[in-house]
Amino acid sequence: MRFTDGFWQMRPGVEALYAQEALDVWEHDGGLVAYAPTKRIESRGDTLNRPMLTVSLTSPAEGVIRVRIEHHQGTRGRGGFDLPGDVGSRIGVADVADGVGTLTSGPLTATVREGAPWSLDFTSHGERLTGSGHRSVGYVTDADGRSFVHEQLDLGVGETIYGLGERFGPLVKNGQSVDIWNADGGTSSEQAYKNVPFHLSSKGYGVLVDDPGAVSYEIGSEVVERVQFSVEGESLEYLVIAGPTKKDVLERYTALAGRPALVPAWSYGLWLTTSFTTSYDEATVTSFIDGFAERDLPLSAFHFDCFWMREFNWTDFVWDPRAFPDPDGMLARLHERGLHVCVWINPYIAQRSVLFAEAAAAGYLVKKANGDVWQWDMWQAGMALVDFTNPEAVAWYQGYLRQLTAQGVDSFKTDFGERIPTDVVWHDGSHPEAMHNLYAQLYNRAVHEVLVDERGERDAVVFARSATVGGQTMPVHWGGDNSSSHVSMAETLRGGLSLSMGGFGFWAHDMGGFEGLPDAGVFKRWLAFGLLSSHSRLHGSSSYRVPWLFDDEAVDVTRSFTKLKLSLMPYLFQAGVEAHEKGVPVMRPMTLEFDRDRAVSHIDTQYMLGSDLLVAPVFSADGTVDVYLPHGRWTNWFTGEVVGGGSWRTERHGFDTLPLYVREGAVIPVGAREDRPDYDYLDGLTLHVFPGFSGRRQVAITDIETGCQTIIQVGEREGMLEAAVLDTGRVVSVVREGV
């Protein structure tokens, strides 16, 4: 939200009061408190009729400093996010001497100086990261009488900002205005399904605004040398998180806000769906699965979209008997074929659903202030909303999910959760604006808990669309409704890379695009991209996504890239373990992996898959693609050609390849199976060693059933490569590549 008219003036009807000085700074309860009047106090008379802002600094975790700015402390706020890593407010060391207050937590120090102008600096290892200066801390009222609090943190020369959830515009957020407000707007809009008020700086720090309501950002836009964030109300709270690298920031941030759960190995395989509004029944499903088997196309999961239930009845959790007269038998037959089953759900109860009257009578639906059930006719006629702030409503909803898991359902696609009204009353008294974004968290948690209980912690996976802070703990998330074009493929990737900068470790997208029917070229290009993503799903709106409906080559492309991914499962699963343990995503923006290479800071057309594989999807009809290789030697996965980095390359690819390069010195573990993702990765394992390798390197392989890791020591002796599998008698092969 913009308040100013140029640098000196305000917009019509807007009045702003700024923290002009730190009148005094106190050490309090392990932190600091600074009193900041909105006028410089030069006489006793200046203390009269004068608003003052109270700025409190505490440390909830090592390397993290919380700042709270308050005007009127007696005003009800929206609360904050559930931060499981918040261990209290006495982690740091506070000191006040000679009018200078410091709070140090790990490598991060905040400094507040008494006097004018207002000054709050954040430093790490003697280097200033950012800070809040003159006209940065503001209390603003607009022409409608609304009040806002904003903070402006300095932007350095060349500093770039990332994150803020899933955003489909450029990866670098400088120059953008961003509103944190979950919305169902598709991938070609400024709206986002997954809004996260956390940004990450190239200077090696992150900032989380701890407010689940609407947060408005101006990133080097309104004031080009600052990042401004504002919220409506009387207070603003944010946390500065130390690095020094972007990976370090993500590790600290996810330690605070929660790290991704492990997802089962089977979920990495290819998912096929019925698509949305297409006509289907058990015969249709069986024909698709038979078609995949006949064409040697490995399939891991089958998803039933909305119309597994009867129209106008969503959600009632009842299979449409016209299309699926024997759901128990059908699910058993799918399991016999080695498939896992996912079904679509949402948090809405249509008026025609048999559950509507039951939920309304029990008080399980969100209500208006007058006590009526909130309803509208968008999406489903007479649709109401389950109140997940009511523990009894949660248990009631979960009971129906447990009936489905007992039938044989393995996973749920948790669709929707963005269009949450604010003119309602919640069971637990939650602030309506806060619940707009937080609803997704409560919804997904209710579903994820069932899967953990019924399938076990290592086998629970949802397929979620909406999220906010904390959503990363319940993977997987997919990118929402895209269209069937090269341009939409690229915007989809940007959304995923942006989301990953908020600690979301696992991500998928509708291969081929959701809206419309892709031409065969777009479909085949998207297959290569999607099967080199952490998770891979074929899904559409009004048309099927089985490859033989496009052309014979689409079948071949599906086969080759699916088998490539399955052979890479020892490597990919380990990248997932790293996401779980450290918060570093499986699919990584180039700047996250090459932290000090400014040449990659704006690149959002390629990514690192794990730490050692570079993927550049092809977004053109003729196969032309530009790819940047950072400094060092890179090996073409398909041809074995070794090329030097530090420059851009223009390549042209058929549908059977794309730029897939291996980092210098990498050791890539490749499994012996190409038919399924869940297998014994050590059985027949081959380690592929790439140019630039020297000395010794340890490779970890995680058992998908037990989680136990086997460490393989790879080294070179007298020009020969050798591998020693520690603590086991297993034998692996070693192959030298790119020679």
C-alpha cells in the first residue's frame, strides 16, 4: 500500500506520523524497549498531545531478533503465526550503555541509539545488513479513518529481494507491490494461492512479518531505496533472521516456522488424474491405467478429481454410485496394480450435501454475526464453510476422511481454501482478517493429521493448493490453475521458485497446463520439465492428459523422462531428506545454490534440482533455449560433453532432451530400477562421478522404510575410483563420466 505522493508529500487524505527519535532505551526482560515520540522532544511542552510509538526488541531464537512497533497497546490485534521454534524472549544478550542499546542473538545484533533521527541497525559479523532510519517507522491514517503501521528497511546497492510466497511474476521482487492475501486468481495474475510474508535478501538475511492478516509490501517501489511493509491497525511485528548465506537464512527460518515433513518415496513417481470436468467412471480409469501399462509407462499414483462425488453435493465424501458402484473393490484393484490413490476434497459443504444439515445443527459451519450460517452460491450452490477453529468440527470432518482411508484412499488433494470471508464470526473468536490466510493452515493440518495417524508419519502426503506461513510443514503443494502454453509453463516455474524461497521443499504443477488443451509440442516440453520437478502430475480441466491422445512421440517422452526420474530416486530422495532436515528445497533458484554469483541473481528460467543437477526447461516451440552455467566445468547428462561455465549458452533441443547439466565434481547416485520410485536404492546402485572430482566425498543414501542412512565413501587411489560402503557389506558400482 502506498501512502506518499513523491518523496515529500502524502496522498490526499493521508496523514503520517514518524518515529523521530529514540527518547530513551531500556533493557527489559532480556530485550530492549525504545520510546519513539513522533516529534523530536526539545521542551516539556513537546511531550503534550503527542503520539508516541513503543518499539520492543526481543530474541525468540538464536540469530533471530523480533521487533514490535506499537501505537495503542490496548487494541485487539490479529495475533501471529504458530512458530514452533520460538523458545521464548530471552535468547539474546541485551545491553544499554551511553545511550546505545544493543541486543545480540547469535551472529545478529540490533542497535538502537538514543536521540534523533530514529536509528535501528541490524549487523552481523561487523557488517550492516539493513536498518530502519528517518521516516521509516510510521503510523498512518487515511481518508477513511483507517490506521496503519509501517516499517521501511534499507535496501543496499545491488541488493535483491526474494520470496513472499508463490508469485508468478519475476523472481526478484524489487520494484514490485505485493499484497499478502490468499486468492484464487490463476497463475497469470498478480494474485497468489500461497502468500507468505517472509522475504529473503541477497545480503544474507530474511524478514518475517508476524501477522496472518493482510500485509502490504512496497519493495523498492514507493521508496526505491527501501522495503516497506505495512499492516492495518495499531501494531506491527517483524523478525529479522540472520544468514550469512541464503541457505543459512532458510535453515534458521524453517527452524523457527517449521520444516517440511518427509514425503513417501512413492509420491515422487508419476501421478495421473481423471482431470476436472471430463467424463469418467471406473471403466475410464481402468482404460487409462491399462494404456500406461501396455506402453511401458511407469505410474505411481492415480487421482480422482471432483466428480468422484455427485455434482452439487461437494463435499459429502460419498462416491458417485452411477460412476463408481463398487468403490471398495475398485480401490483394492488399483492397489493390486501397485498404485496409490488420491481423492479430491475441499473444505466446503454444499447445501444439497447430506452433511449440510448435520454440520449446521452441530455448529460446525462458519457463521455470520447474526448467527446465520454463512453461505453463497459460488463454486457450489448454497456453499458453507467448515469452521476449523472448532475442535469438534475438526474431529467431525476428520471422521469422514478416516472412512475414506479405511476404504483404501492413500492421499487427499486439499483444493481451495483461499476464498475465505471476513464478515463472519469464528468459533474460537479468531480475528476474521487473520483467518482469511490462516484458514488454509487449519484445513491442511486437519487433513494431514489424519494421514499421519492412518498411514504413518513416513507415508503421509497431501496435495495442497493454498498455504501461508507453516504450510511448508505439510507437503506437497502444487502451483494452481495454469494455462496450456509455453508462457504459462514459465510463469508456473517462477511461482514454484518464489515459493521455495519461503522454505517450501516440495512442489508440483499441472503438466500440460490446466486450462485449455495443449498442442503436442507444449505437452511434450512440459513433460520434460514436470518429470524433473520434485513431484509430477498430469492434470487438466476439460481434457484428459494421457500422452497417447497427443502423439506417439509424447508416449516416448513420457516413458524416457519418467524412467530417468525413477533411476534418479536415490539422489532425489536424499534431496528431500535435506529439505526435511534443513529447510532447503528440492528445486532451488540458481541464486540459492550459487549465493555469491551475481550473474544468477535474476535467473528464473532454470533451477537446480538438488545441489548438483541444473535443469533449464524449454519454453519455445522450436526448442531454442538459453541456459546460464555458473563458473566451473559442467557435464551434459545426455551426451557426456564437458563445457566450461561462467557464460550463457544457446542450445536447441528436440523433445527427448533439454539442458540437464551436472555440476563439477558431483557424485550422482543412480538406482537400478526404472519401473517405480519406491525400491531398495542400495541394491544395484551405481555412483556416477563427474569431472572435477578429487579427494574424497561422502554420499548418503536413505532407506525409504526406516529412514536410516548409509554413508558411502568415494575416493580415488592411483587413478582408480573406489567406493567403500560404511557399516554394511553392500557393494556399489562406480562409473567415471565425462572423460
